[in-house]
Amino acid sequence: MPDTPIVSSLRRAEPGFAWERVARLPYKEGDAAPFKAISRQTLFSDPRLKGELRYFEIEPGGFSTLERHEHMHAVVILRGEGHCLIGDLVYALRPCDLITIDPWTWHQFRAGQGEVLGFLCLVDRDRDKPQLPSAADLAGLRARPEVARFLDGSL
Amino acid sequence: MPDTPIVSSLRRAEPGFAWERVARLPYKEGDAAPFKAISRQTLFSDPRLKGELRYFEIEPGGFSTLERHEHMHAVVILRGEGHCLIGDLVYALRPCDLITIDPWTWHQFRAGQGEVLGFLCLVDRDRDKPQLPSAADLAGLRARPEVARFLDGSL
């Protein structure tokens, strides 16, 4: 008998952007960073693969943490609508849009008020921890009216 | 002026699984390997990211090359229906299904006769070249009737 169970190469999609043998987890654990109404499903994470692919889903009115880090994000929107902040620019998002977040760039995703926002996010498997903005960083970001409206959830 | 052009973080989806500033390319170039009716779009390939994400689309009746290599594939079906061979097992595919292809495992994707098959494929950016099956490898694979039917496109 093999030491490890034989696992099928296929994990079937289930209704509602869920998958066989993929847990829907809290977005973050043991973290004081602010976020709201967002879940995380790790679709691919394997020591033999240098990238990791996760599916995040944000409920209406929810948002990811505003943060930055050295590692990059490469994002494919899969469902719904919302906005993201990248640096000091705000983008409206629709299904299949592609987003690149460069190293050390402030970023946050927000679902619309009446829409779920679901997206795939590719990262390196080995990566650094995020940094949160200081009060001065936030004030700098809020200097642009559109960014302030984004951060207030009133876009 | 910066040396490199400033490129927006967002590339919009266009109708029919196409994207701004993403070329729809032949599946392979300068390669004698057999394949049919398949295109490749590289969505994310960046020297600062260790993974690479491509979108492949196979027209009805088309197929990718039957091959194997050391690097892994992690696949998310995005549209349509078809089958894949992984090792000596054949799987029917539907949108959002997840497929893992282990190192050195023979694999091929085929669209259905009346359906496009479109999927995302995550690989390491640095990776080895594929190997093609020998006549003996093919005979071994065809020993399973379902695999023979798959290879003949008659599933």
C-alpha cells in the first residue's frame, strides 16, 4: 500500500464556485488587518509548483485588506462586479478582466453593493508578508477624491 | 521620461475569451508535434512572478499534443466541454473543473465534437521541454479500450 492516498487528478466543480476537496476558508486567520465578508479557496498549492492559485470571493459590500508587499499578484476576475485600488488608481472590474499588481503597490478589492466579486489570484508559493498602511500612507491615498470614495465604499 | 512605457495594471476582457494587449497565438511554433485547432494566449508572464498563466482554446474536434515533461500543470476549465487523458485515465471535463497533471505523466486535452474547450493552465515560468511518446508508449496507452477511443477522437 502506498503511504499517501492516491488522489484523483480531477476535482469537480460544484455549484456556486465551490470544488470537491477544496475548503472555503476565512480570508485571513489570526490577523488584525481589516477586511470584510471575504472567503478564500486554495485551488492549487503544491511543493512541485512555484505558483499558487487561489479563488477569493467577496460578498456585496465586502472588501479585502488594503495592503502592499514585495510579491506580485496576477488576478483574473471570474464573477460579479466591483472595484479595485492599485496604487492611486481605481478600476471598475468585470468578469474575465486581468489585473497585475506590481511589488510594493497598495491594493484593495471591493465588491459592489449588490454584487459578489469572485476572482482567481496567482502568487508565488514562497512570498513575503503584507504591510498595512500607516496613517500618513492613508492620508496620502485619500488625497485623491476617487480613492477616498473607493475607501469609503461609496463608489 | 521613464525608459519603459507605463502599462496599465488592468487589461479588459473582450468578447469571446479575448483580452486587450493579449495576442491569440498558435498553440506551438516550429514544432513537429501533432496537435489540431488550438490557440494559446499568455495572460501572465512576468520575470517577477514564478508562475505563468496561459489560456488555451481548442475548437470542436481539436486536441493538444500528447506529451509528458517534468514540470506540472494546474488547469481550470473555463468554457465548453471535452475530455483529457492523464496517465491511463480519461476524464470528462466541464467548466470550473480543476485538473492536476503530475510530473512525467502522459496527458492530452480534446474538445468535444460540437464544443469549444477553453482552459487556464498554470505552469512554472522556467520549465523543461515536453517529450513525445514512442510507438511502444502509444501501444501501451492504447491497451486500455477507453484510452484508445479517446486517442481516436471517438469518445
